[in-house]
Amino acid sequence: MVLDDEKEMAVLLNHMLGYEEAKYVYKNGYIGEGPCCRFFRRELFDNSLFDVIPRWSEDTLWNIELLRKCHTAVICKSRWYIYAVRKGSTVQGYRNNCYEEFMYITEKVSSVGHSIWNGNIDKGVACSVWRAIFILSRGYVFNSKNTESFGRRYQILKRAIKSTQFQNAIRLIDFHFETRRTRRIMKEILKFTMKTRLYLFTYMGIKLYVGKMS
């Protein structure tokens, strides 16, 4: 499949960020947030380099900037590689500076995504920012290696949820693409508690949601 229309590229990027579009959902593979695999113009690569400091989800930011510079995107409908996340990876293991990384990447993805795509990928950005709260929860707040007090963990999660970029995200996000009824209901409950600032309920709800992953 070849895409050469700006609006369709925005639909594709929304899908890559998590706001699923049916025509890009395939039975034998999926289009995710991984970085694009090949470059045909050297300047696109040179202008889309990662920051010197490694942070989780930088490939998300990379895709947002890279696809805006491309005139054409080619999608292979068949799976050509297997993606695996090792235990202890950037998004799975304990990270002491996880909150700072959360604030950096969610603010960056929100501001850059909105400005260079003129608001056309805001729903996808909202999905990406929403998922980031669970990376923060697994990587720091509820991680078994975290020896901080309950009060410290609670305040970190509360500050993350109260951040402007996260509040903007929960106003836009919906879970139409979640096929598992129980999980969709739980996400809707979490969204409600976040919007209404019931932070203790949110804390316990996220702990239940990610508990098995810590």
C-alpha cells in the first residue's frame, strides 16, 4: 500500500500512535510505534536523529517528525519481523528518573505533534500520552525495586496525571478500539477518576491494572 496524501499520512500516524484505524489493522501483523525501517534521502535521516540521552518512546517522537518530512509512505501488509520486549528493557525495567522522562516525552510528543501536524494527529498523541502513564507506573511507581514510600509514589503519579499534557490527552482519548470488554471498562473507570481528580482511586486502579507486570 502506497500513501502519498497528507491527510492519509495523518490517519496512518494516528494509528501508529495508538488511535486504531480499521484499514491498518492486519491479522498477520501490526503497524506500531517502531521507527521507520528505511530512508531514501540522507537529509531526512540527519534531521531526525535521537537525543544524546536515551529516553523511552523516542521512536514515537522520531516517527512524528520523520513522517512529516516524507511525501510517500509504503506499507507492507505481511509481517516481516517479530518484535519482542526483553525483561528489563527501557519500558519494562526500573528507572529511577522515570518521572522526568515521562514529563519530557509526553510534553515533547504533545507539542511537536500538535504544531507540525496542525492538530490532525491529536487523537493519536492522546493515546501515546495515555500509555505513558502505564510505563511510568511499571517502571517506577509500582515497580518492585522501588523502595520509596507510598506518599512519594502517590505524589509522583498524581503530578504526572495533573500535568497539562496528560489532562489534554484524557479529554481527547476514547477506547473504541479496545475489543476486550473488561479492559475497556477498566480504562473508562480510570479515565473518569483521572478527570474528576479522584487520585487515590486512580492510584489503586492503576496498581491493580499493572500489578502483574511489575
